[in-house]
Amino acid sequence: MDGIDILVVGAGPAGLAAGLRAKQAATQAGRDVSVVVLDKAPAAGNHALSGAAFEAACLDDLVPGWREMRTPFVTGLVPVERDDMFFLRAKAANRIPPMVVPSRMHHAGDVIISISRLVSFLAEQAEAAGVEVYHGYSARTLIVENGAVKGVRLGDVGLAHDGSPKGNHIDSEEIRAGITILADGTRGVISTQFAEHFGGGSVSRVYSLGMKAIVQFPEASPFGTNRVMHTLGYPMRPDVFGGGFLYAMGEKTVAVGLILGLDWKYGDLNPQREFETFRAHPFISRLLKGGVTVATGAKTIPEGGYNAIGALSAPGGMVVGDGAGLVNMEKIKGIHYAIKSGMAAADTALEALRSDGSVGALDGYRQRLEGNGVLEDLRHARNYRQVFKYGLFVGTPLSLVSSMIPANLGIHRDGAATRKGARLNRPDPGRMDGATFVALTGTLHREDEPSHIEITDPSRCITCEADYANACTHFCPGQVYRWSGSEVVLSPSNCLHCMTCTVKCPADVIRWAAPEGGEGPRYKQL
Amino acid sequence: MHCIVLVKQVPDVSNIPEDAWDREKGTLRRALLDSILNPLDLHALSFARRITAGDPTAKTVYLTMGPPQAREVLADCISRAPGDAVLLTDRVMGGADTVATAYSLAQAVRRIERDLLGGSRDYLIVTGMQSVDGDTAQVPPQLAEDLGIDQVCYAQDVHTEPELTFRRIGAQGTEDVVPLRFPALVTVTACTDTLYRSFHAARAARSATIHTWSAADVDAAPDRCGIKGSRTTVYRIFSPSEDRAKTCEMMSDPAELVRKVKAKYRLATGGPAVHEEGAYALDGREPTHRGGFWILAEREGDGIKSVSLELIGKAHELAAFLGEHVAAVLPGADAGDLAAELIAYGADTVYAIEHPQLAQFSPLPYRAAIAPLVREHKPQVMLFGATPMGRELAPRIAYACDSGLTADCTKLEIGDYAKGGQSLVGILKQTRPALGGNIMATIMTKDSPTQMATVRPGVFKVPPRDPAHTGDVVRITPDLGDSAAGVRVTSVESFVSKVSIRDAKIIVAGGHGIRNKSDFDGLLQPLADGLEAALGDDAKVAASRHAVEDGYTTHDYQVGQTGQTVAPKLYVAVGISGAVQHVSGMQMSDTVVAINKDPRARIFNYADFGVVGDLETVVPQLVRATKEA
């Protein structure tokens, strides 16, 4: 079996862009470079979730002629022609005049896409170019030897609930490569380990949680097509960062979502209930009247911005995409940065792979991220998210000038932001229940698998009941955590791999490892 | 002992995206579904691995028939367990039904034997008992019929010491089966810990050789492959009835509830809904087919299985539309009084086939006894119960008679068909679920002397018994030649005494609303016992996933999306919220009673009767009421 020159961990937009670019460039230069991309999802795109209003220009370089291809991703693109922002109050909605909205948040020129479909498309392109793409393999540990990244180790498969090996057990396989590109996304297990080894950013990483649903209509939707809408205000209180969105995915399909900053202070805040409350708002429900929810999903978004970015490269390794924290909160965008960073990493890798098999330094990666504008955009947005720790009314005006604030604003860890005794007491809007939300994500895990989620100190859960209302039993969109009266009982097979629990536990006692490969949600058009 | 493992690439029916449905045409856009390896074939892989383990000379060959894309499943197999791979692919094979598929695969097996196994006859063909898309379970027995070999169906376990032995649940109970002649065919149930793909094996599989054979490469005659070679054709596809939400009658008096449940229970058929059949009028026209309506009569102990009587009733109804008669085929060692019984239930003729080798059911002797009779008389219709015997035997008889077979029909009717230049009068239209129950398909037989179908027990009603009805009895002693069973069968447990929750007619299920294990045991079993006594059918206790996670019982008793799907005549949900994952596992129940302390619990949307109250109070009251009923 031949060795692997470039191993990419994670087949999202960043990982596939890296793999495809590396193989294309190698083929053009007449070099034989083996490129392997791994992903824990059952099939391409199953773990990808986003809005998304996408700046598609980055694909022109990566997949020349893509706009003419007859493939579901391309034929499903919806150009943005109408772009609105609304401020919602309990029963009313007020349009925010476009003049007041910063230009960076305008979406003219964007196309509305399904990221799951984009990933599916990129995977096809990568395989056609000769990239080896393998789905259904979970990486558990980053292999670091003598200060250099050597590859990853997969998790064991075929263990019984108590951890003992069953008849079909396969021991954790090691995958070594000349260069490893970490593309495992928001709170990725491997890129988190990379940061622990090689350094994180100067400010804490913070996150938002995005909840999303695809609504299907028998006729043309009331919302209309070629349209994006963002909302501020209801149902969030001014001290909760976030906003809603509606994106037209076609004439009869609308994507609706709510994004909430995970630094909320209320122990009992249930994001799925907030999402349904948003959907119940008269203005929103009118736009979605007659529609049926056919798919749902949830995933975190890294929002620390420029100052939260840690080491981007180390000997033998580079981090790309969401896992590196390359999300611009001013624009609420990350996909095109993911793709551009993947391409930059690929170019750096090819340069460093020497003909004698040794690997040179990878510092060129950061320079390339300067050269292609990614880091410049993120620097401009570096304090954007952080000013909202002061609440909506202070944060909003500050956000307009956030790029000019000379200091690097810090922000507390999301889990530490929860305040003792703070309760939202949101009434049940009586719409979609949590179990149905989970069912529509298609998530599946082997039920007798050892739990991939561990509470390291259950004694902390006892005081958490009074202090924080056992926050995990509210904040998990997968309904994984239940309070039995004396302890937290887990249903790990509900997990959506959104990663909220890894940041939001007030006591920071939840540990998340990747379950067996081929499990988790099965997003097809999210 | 070599193994040829038959595998199939199927759509992933467990994850159908909404835009894959073409609601207007009532079809599914297959291209938008993910493709996976048929789950039961994964169990076949584990079986094959166990059979070949320890013998370094034993070869494993993976065989699949499909479009070029099907090579993916071969790579998938190799990444789990090493073996050679053969892709049988040819445009002319497209659109094949089970008969055409079995023929094509048989030709490929012959070439594998010759070229890859060096002519050795020491091999087993191993495959999953059915696929999730067609789910007829017909291809394996029909393949065995073409190759003229023995079959062991529904194996649950295998031992290679002291001799190769398969354990299965047969028509008479649990048995150990030892094949005596090779090659032989084995179909397996979901009974193993399936093998995982290893990353490094998956990588190596990329450069593995996959033999790609066309119809010409395996000497398959094009007119016996694909659509041309098929004996059935799909006439129509439609969606089954959708959301099963009910109107719940809330009750407060336990005695009244038990009374109403009892009344409704007596009316329920306990099977898929019986459809209203329209009458058919021939109106003096010439029907396309002539000949009798035959059924296969199965024995049960000293009597006849209920499904056979149900089929006589249905056959009689259908035959009457065309002015034809009904005959029952009764194989066994000695017909005794059973022929008269069959006549009393409506058979006009009984063919009593008697031979000592037919004392116990075995596919080869039974097929040898019955197929020649059917070929000789060419009935226009033949019906079989979809019982363990029927599912193994009907495919072989159909194949031996060059006839199409439709399995697990939920509806049979006589109708006409006119399209293009073709006009058919008075043919049998056969409707059945497919794609894991996600769609219904109506099928017609074509180019066959006989239209054959299997029907699940309980779909039709047992007709009234009329001792005055007269009919002929034709006694036949068949020449079974050398078609003695090529297997040695040892009964292990003659009666399946443990009723699984899937077979129970009454289920009492507990959920998260039950506070602890002692309440779970203390409340539910007495209710199950009480209902069993009051209604006269087996009652079992089951659980929702939460109850299993809370440790009240084990996964074997779990009902729901990740547990078992049940369709009993009565389902009592105690302290179950009714989350969609649970409901999907029990919504086909005839009558549902829900007991919950939350009046807004979702379960009430899926219940016929509901009681709001504390479980600890309500359930014992119900138990008392069942004793007084």
C-alpha cells in the first residue's frame, strides 16, 4: 500500500477545496501526489449545514466552467435579487432601511446555496480529479511526534456499550501522511487538539448555534424567490446576540433559521424552542404559511474572529476553514474563506513536498492567506462580534465602527457567561416538538455503542440544577441530555454533532469524542 | 468450502429526501436517493467470513448484478473482508424482475464456478434473505431452482464444527440444517455483528480487480434477461395512505374503556387494511386467460393453516367473476380428511398429492411434487400463503413453471388493461408494498402460463364453512425421483414458545412516564395478563427507547424507529409521550389506547382511546376492569 502525501481530515468545503486543488496542481505539474480526504459523515454533505448566501467567485478558480455544469448544485442556485433586514418586536416587524445597513452586510451578487449540495458537488469533482475521498471514518486523535504532525488515529469500531470489543471490532487504525490538512470544522476534534499542541488565539473562541429548517410549499411560497431576509430583535432579548434569516431556495422551498450567540446568560434557554418562537411570530409565519418542514439541522459557528485564530500551521500540518476560525461575523460568512484557505493550504503543501520525500516548512500558508484577502477581511471584522457582549443597544452602534477600535476586545468563554439563577422562562409555543426536530435531521447512531459523550464530573450537575437549571438539558438541540431527578441521563444516539455542549456547559465537564464513522445527521439539502 | 456472496446495491429507503418524491406521478426519483449495500447482504458477508475462516484455501467471491455504478458495493465488500469481485453489468439486463435476475445470476455463477473456483463444486452461495427495495425474497430460491441446488433459507446462525450446520426457524420451528450436497444456497437474516470497513482495506480495494462481465461473457440469452426476460411488470406505483393521525376518544371510566376496546377488538382483522373490492363484470367479453384458480393448501398440525382457507375464499370470489373453478393442492404424506375440509371451505377440486417424502416440508421434494402438476394443468392463477413454506416454495414453483410471481400482496383484483395495441381482459392485478413500505406497486404478470402470487396471512377473511358443498378429490402419488431433500434437518425446538413482540396481538408498552423499574414491572405485566384473559390473545410487554435507556427493560422489547416495528390488534401506550420516533414503530396498530398524565401528550394524536391521569392510579383500575369484563 502506497503512503499518503497529503491527508485532509474533513470533507467540507475547505477540505475538498484543498484536496481538489492539490490534485489538480499536481497533475498539471506532472507530479504523482497521493491525496486522501477523510470524513466521519455517512455520505458527502451529510454533516454540512449553513444558510447560505455565498460569494461564488471563489469556485471559478477551483472548478473552471462550473457554472455551465448540469448538476443539482448548479441548477439549484438562486441569485439574490432582493435583500431585506427587519427588526422584530413581539407582534410587529419594522424594515431597517438599506442605507443604515453596513455595505459589508449587503448580499447583492451572492447566490443562495445549500452547503450540503455544494459539498456533494465538490466531492464529485474531487473524485473525478483523482482525489481519494472516504466517508464514514472518524478521526479521534492527532498524531504529533517530535513537535511535528504525522497524521491521525481513527477511533475503535465494534465496541460494546461497556467498551469491550465485539466480534467485529477493528482496532483504531493509524493513518500517516507527509502533510496533514485539518479541515474538521467548527470545534473539530482534531483541530482543537492542534490548537492545544501549537497554540490558540489571544482571545477566547466563542460560538453561535444556528438552527435551521427547510420548508416546502405545494405552490409558490409567500416569501417569494431570489430573496434573502435577515432579522434582529424578537425573540431574543437585547442581551442575547443573534438573528434570524429566511433564504429562498427556490420557488417552492424556503430555508428558515435562527442564530444565537452561545454566550447567553439564561440557564433554561432552549434554542429549538427559541427557533419555534421565532417561526411563530406573525410576520414570519405569514411568510411561511402553507409550508411543511421537511428537514432540520443545527450546527455551531465559530465567531471569535481574527484574534481568536491560533497557530495556522506547524511542521507537517495546517488548519483550514471553520476549524481555523476563518468566519467573518460582519458578513456572517465563512464558506468562501473556507474554500480559499483550502486552496492556499494545497498550494503550500505542494511547494513543501520535496521530490526526496521530505517535507519543508509550511509558513507560506499564512502569507497566502494574506495575499488572497482572507486575513485582511477578518482583521476588519476582528472586534465585530465582541462588541455585542455589551448587549444589542450598545453593541449595534459600536459594531459600525468596530474595525476602528484600536484594542483587541476579549470576550468570556461561552459556558462561563451563564449566570446563576438567570431564567428566560420561555413559554412553549406549541409548535414542532424537540423529538420531531431531531427526527427530521435523520441522525442515527448504533445504540449499543459506547457513549461518545462523557460527563467528567457528575457531582457538578447537582448544583447545576438550582444554579443553571441543568443547562445541558435545555441547550442541546438534539435532546441528548435529560435530568432524571438525581443525574443527567444521556441519549447519545440523538446527537447532531453540533458541538454546542463542548462550549456551553457552565462547569465545562462535557467531553465530546467522534462516534463511529458513518453516523450522525444526514443533511441532504441543508 | 468456498463462498459466493450475492450482494445488491439498493436505494437508502431510510433517508428519503422530500424532493425525491414525485407526488403527481406517485413515484420516487431513485437517482436522488443515496445508494447503499443492501443491509441483509452485510450479514451474508459475516456468515461467509465465518464459513471460510480457518481454511486458507477457501475463496470468497462477491457477485452483484447492476448498472456500472454497482461496482461501489463490491469495493465496499472488499473493504470489510477480502475476496474476488464480479460485476455483472449489461444494458440488456436492465429492468429485470426476479425471474430474469435469477437467470442472469445463475449464468454468472456457472462461470465463477468454472473460472474462479477452478471447477470446484464445493461452494455455498450466501446472500441476505431479501433486499430493501424489492423485498420479495424471491431471487435466492429462483437462483437455486435454475442451478438445481438445495436451499437453506432464513439462517440465523452457522457452525462449521463438527460439520457445517445452519440454525434457522423453519415452518415447524427452530431447526438445525446440515447441507449434504453442494453447491447449496443459504439466505441469512439480520443475525450477526456486521463487519466494519477498515480504512486501509478500503484504500486497497481501489486497486482491486473487479471482473466485469456482460451478458455475452456469461452466455446469458438476451431474451431471458432484463425487461424481455421478466414475467411480471409494474403497472402502477402510488403512495400508501399517509399520516395515520386518529381522533382520540377521551375516557374516564375504566370499565367503559375496556368494553369499548373489547368491541372494537372483535372487529379488527389484525392485518393490513382489508380493501373494499369492487365487483368485476365480464359482460360477455372473452377473457385473456382460461383455467382454474388454484391455491396451495398448507397443513398445521392435524388441520389446515388459516391462510390457506383465506386464499380459498379469495380465489372463489375472483374465479366467480370469470366463471372459473377453484382447486386446492394439498401435499403431504397422507391427505386423510383434509381434502373434505378444503371442499367444505369452497374448493371445487382437491389435488391430494401423497408421498412419504412429503411428510415434512422441504423445498426440493415439494417442488418436484407440485410443479409438474401445475405445468400440466396450467391454471390461470395460483395463490400461496406468504408463510415460511410459501416464501421458500412459491418462487421455485414459479420459476419451474416459467411464471411470474408477486410476493406479499395486500390486494388482489380482476381487471382489464389497455395500452397501445395491447388489450387484456380479466387479468389478475396484484398490489403490494415496496421500497420498505414507502410505496405501493400494482403488478401484472406477463408471458406466463400462470399468474402467481403470495399473500400474507390475515389479509383476507376465512370464508364460511359449508359441509354441503361438493367437490372432487384427485389423489396423486408423484414420482419424486432423486429429488430427495439434500439436507439433514434436526428439530431443535418444535414450537416457538417465546412470542416476540412483533408477533403479539396485544402489546402493553411503557415509557418515560413510568417512574422506576419496579413500577414498570408492577404495572404493565398485570395489565398485559388482564387483557390477554379478556380478549383471548397473547399479550406482551414492550417499551419506548427512554424506558430502555432508563434500564427498565432490554432493547429486545423496544418499539420505535431504532427498535422494532409492530402492528398488533391492540397497543396500549402507558406513560409514552408519542415522539415521532416511537410512533413510527407502532402507528399501524389497529387500536391504540394511550394513558398519560399530560393531556397535551402527542401520543393522543395517534390513539383511538385516551385516559389522562396518574399511571399508578389508572393502570390498576384498568386491570380490575379487565377481570370483570
